[in-house]
Amino acid sequence: MKKILLDRYGAPEENARCATVDDVGAPGAGEVVFDVLLFPINPADISFCRGTYRLRPPLPATPGAECVGRVTAVGDGVSDVKAGDLVITLQRENWAQQRRVKADDVIALPPRIDLRQAAMLRINPATALLLLTSLIDVKPGEWVIQNVANSAVGRLVIPLARARGIRTMNVVRRESLFAELAKLGADACVVDGDDLAERVKAKTAGGTIRLGLDAVSGRATHRIAECVGDDGVVCNYGSMSGEDPVMSRPALSGRGVRLAGFTLTRPLATYPRDKVRALYADLARQVIDGTLTAPVEQVYAIDDITRALAHAQRGERTGKILVAPTGSV
Ligand SMILES: NC(=O)c1ccc[n+]([C@@H]2O[C@H](COP(=O)([O-])OP(=O)(O)OC[C@H]3O[C@@H](n4cnc5c(N)ncnc54)[C@H](OP(=O)(O)O)[C@@H]3O)[C@@H](O)[C@H]2O)c1
């Protein structure tokens, strides 16, 4: 089978290659084997390849935090999934044509779910939901501000907030995105820049922003913090700038704005498996009913991983880059 191997940490398109390796073999007791149908290239995968992610395994390593697959065989004692089922896995190393994993780490999906959305179900929808609901209790009518609002996470935050009556202030890098974000339910959009707080204040008309979501870091964190009201929370959950978050002392100590961090794996690790399964069942339901969706710009073959990785690092994409390891789906 084919599998992506990373030989060195560095520029992903220069150091990741598609290799032919042994098949995964038959499932042992309590294991599941599935064909990988699609996987996305997420910012965290790019950072994994660069060696700047929190996980930095010995090389060669296989990236890939998520995928969707179809079960081909199950081992003794496995009753939750069967051959033919669509699944996602909680394990990593998913940039391959086949996976053999513990059945406990597999979540079966409804057969009618869109495959592209299913490939992106594990990380971003759960992240958007927990960013909105697990940090502070934002009440209906209150505001949340987020940068990278046109990212997959940003586009998922918007309908999830709207469903709770929470208003969203959406910060992007170009005005041409305003109309499509408004269609998703964005209450207001604004282009990032030095005078962000003044322009945001004009748009909220006196409303308080309780929560700021920042995935850019560097001075962008500071700009989000300037928009958040006294005693509010800024949650840093990504670093598209590659920098560490910057907060001003007047915001921190003068106005009591708190800087929090978020990584999906931390809250999920505290959930019993039943709660994890219930979370993904609910998110899958919202994907199927059309509430949650993330656009896709292009799907590549696994042999084209170099081009796919270069493409995934371009700014101003209209959607995610996916790879279909076992052929078109
Ligand atoms: N902590 C967690 O558990 C967790 C989980 C999921 C995702 N995340 C993070 O969430 C963020 C979004 O992920 P995604 O998968 O939704 O992203 P995505 O769909 O691939 O979109 C990337 C976004 O980043 C923006 N961007 C790229 N470079 C930038 C820069 N230098 N400065 C400002 N904006 C920049 C892009 O804006 P343009 O369109 O203007 O280029 C786009 O909005 C990432 O930082 C990711 O690591 C964190």
C-alpha cells in the first residue's frame, strides 16, 4: 500500500513523499482495518511536517490527524462496526491507503454523510463547538469575535453560534469574503488591521464582546484582546502567523481580560468514549442536515502529495485541500 512518509522536519512539500510499504495485514482481536477514502491537509499537519507541532515523533513519520475510511475487516470481539461501515478514527498517522487500529478508536458514521465533510469531521467541527461552549458561558445576544473567520473552523463557529443566539464578529483579511460569511449567518464582518477595536466598536453598537477566538497569534491576539470587553476571555487556539500570542498589560491587568489556550485533544481526553461518540453523532447529524459544512478547493491523488502540500499552504484558498488515497470517491 501507499503511505506518506516524512523523512525530515522542514518544508512539507520538500520532505514528505508517497512511499510503497507493506499492507497493514489482517485485524487482530479488537482491531479494525479500513481503507482510507479521504484525508484533509490541516494547518496542524503542515506544522507537524515543519517540526513545529506539539508532537514531534522520530523519523520517518506519517502525518495525518484525521481521515474518513471504509471498514474492510474486523477482528474477533468487534461488534460496534462491521465491514462496509464508514468510519473516522481518533488515532493519528492517517495519510495512508489503509489503517489497522483499535476498534475503541473508531467511530462509525451514518452511511448518508457526505464523504468530504466526513473526512473533516473529527477536528474542526468539534473544535468550533468546544471553543464556543466549553470556555465561558456566552449568553444569547452576546458577541463572540473571531479571526480567520473564513477558515474551516471560523465557518463552523458561525452557524454554531447562531443556533445559540450568540452574535459573531468575523475578522478576515479581505472584504470580498463578507457576503459569503453573511450567508452562513455572520452578524458582522471586518477586515483585520491596526484600528480593529474602533471599527468593531462601531459595529457592535454598545454590545459587549465576551469571548475572542484567535488562531493567528502574534499581534493579532493583541488586536482581538482590544475588542473584548473587560473581564472577557481571549482564547488562542492556533498560530497561522507562526508566532506566539501577544497581549498588552493594560488588557491583562488593567481590564482583567484573560488569555486562555485550547487544544481539542485536551478536553476530548477527559471524555468517556460514550461522550466522544455522542459528540460526533451530533456533529455528523448537523453535517447531514446541512448546518455544518466546510468548503473544499481541490482533491488530489496520494501520489500528488507534494503538489497537495504546496497548495494547502497558499493563502486565499476557497476551501480545504483533500487527498483521496484509494482513488476518486
Ligand atoms: N487547537 C486546536 O485544537 C485546533 C483544532 C483545529 C484547528 N485549529 C487551528 O485553527 C486554525 C484554522 O484551521 P482551519 O483548518 O480551519 O484552517 P483553514 O481552513 O485551512 O484556513 C486557514 C485560515 O488561516 C488564514 N491564514 C493563513 N495564513 C495566515 C496568516 N499569516 N495570518 C492570518 N491568517 C492567516 C487563512 O486566511 P486567508 O484566506 O486570508 O489566506 C484562512 O482563514 C489553524 O490555526 C489551526 O491550527 C486548532
